Amino acid sequence: MERINSGIIGLDELIEGGFVKGSSILIVGAPGAGKTIFGLQFLLAGLKNGENGIYFTLEERKEDLLKDVERFGWNKIFEDYEKKGKFTIVHILPTSIEKIKDEIMKNCNLFNPQRVVIDNITLIKLSWEEEKDSIGKKRKMLFDLISFFKLLA
């Protein structure tokens, strides 16, 4: 089973060498727990390995994300990869599940990333709860999105 480096010091040893290539990983935690930093560190590991990365944000602005990682010195690194066309941050307004899915798929098709982070799932859940569509349709949209990511791997 092929595995990829998570970029998180000590984690790969705990999970048999890294994440299974092509898997979808859900990181859960309270605000301030480090989910955003985790996702950006995962993307940074891929960039250093020659992989394209795309970060979808449903909440924070690009400028705020880069400011958050300035303390690690990553802001300049991400900006350099962005100039090389290897990394991008896409802000999506979470108005509906369908719009979120369409924007993610469209941008992935344009950018061809090997690593993708979507931050944060709570806003997808809120969009999900506001929509009147059947639970079956919502599950299918989520399944379609996860299946799409498996095709990228």
C-alpha cells in the first residue's frame, strides 16, 4: 500500500509511514486546535516533494492564512510556490453544497493538484443543514466529491 508523507513530525511513524495515497482524511477539533496549520503543513510537505497543492477555504481570506503561517516562515514559501504555479488558495463562499462541490471540482480540474485541503467542514455542514434537498441527494454529492478526489490520486 503506497503511503505519502503527512509533513507532521512524528505522525508518519504512528500511522505506518504516512497517509494512504488517494485517501480522504478528516481532521476534527475545536477552534484553535491546529486544523488549519495541519492542513497547510500537509500541503507544504507535498510541495517540497514536487506535488501541486490547493487549499480551499470557506472562511478565512488568503491574506489571513498567510499571516497565520508567517511565524513559521511559511508565508514566503507558499508565495514562492504560488508564483511557480504549484500552489494556490481558493476562497469559496459556502452558499450551497452544490456550489462548493462544483467550485472544488472546477478548480481541481484546472490546477491538477496531488494534495487538496478543504477548510473547514463545519461550514459545509451548515450549508448542508440549510438546504432542503433530500439526505440521499446530499450524500450522493459528498460521495461524488470523495470519488472525484480518488481519481486525482
